[in-house]
Amino acid sequence: MRDEEYLMEPLAGQPERKPGNQPGHPADSALISGRLQRTTDELRILEQLIVSGDFSPRILSEFRNAVDSIRQTARVVQMWVGLQQQHRDPYSAISALSEDRVRRATQIAKDLTIDLQSLEVDFGTEGLTELFKAIEGLQERLAPLFRGRNQDL
């Protein structure tokens, strides 16, 4: 099951998604609102466990990155809705989303570099070939942006 499918799947006791119950529909908003409230409650409980727990700093770092990603996404969605309510162009919020994706990709690349140096990731790691190809493609598209900018890069 893909992440999007899991996120939109009803929780126990919630109505199942039907053809008339599509994104943007009032019943869909109620489903999302309920999930957001339950998740907020769960995060508050988890916060107390984190404060009193003893676990790997790496796990905590990954959790912090995930929470930060969710926070940034919520910020962009809030900007989008606010701009729509003001009858302004909501697509200006997209640049904030792109900036966040660049920041997250940078952090993931740094984390993977550490994993490679510590031998936690090797050629046997699933998806490594696809990652290599994706990074190559990204580098090819980034290189023209930096030509003539700074020779120290």
C-alpha cells in the first residue's frame, strides 16, 4: 500500500471512502480533521515518552526530520488555504514547498553520506542503484544552474 493510500484509509469507526466522498468533499474534510486531531494527541503522548526515554540518537534524529517535514508541509498547506481565502494566487506557496524539498533532500544526502562512511549502506542495500541514477539525473540538471557562478563548488 502506498503512503497516500494509507493516509486516506479510514480509521476504525470512520466512514469508508465512496465515489461521492472525494478530496475536497465535506465528509473528506471531517475525516482529515479527525485524523489530524488523533495524530496531534498521539504526538503529545509520544513527546512525553521521548523526554523520559533512552534510545538511539539516530532514531531521534530521523523522527525529528519526519516531524519537521510534516510541519513544513502543514505550513505550505496553511499558506495555500490562506491565499485562497484572500482570493490571491495560491500557487505562490509552491516556491515554499520547493525550498523545503531542497532542504530535505540536502539533509537526506548528508545523512546518506554518513551512512556510507560508516558502512551502514553498501552495494547490497536495496534501492541503491535507483538512488545512484536519480542523483546522476539531478546532478545533470543542477550543473547548468551553477556554471559560471562559483568555481569553488
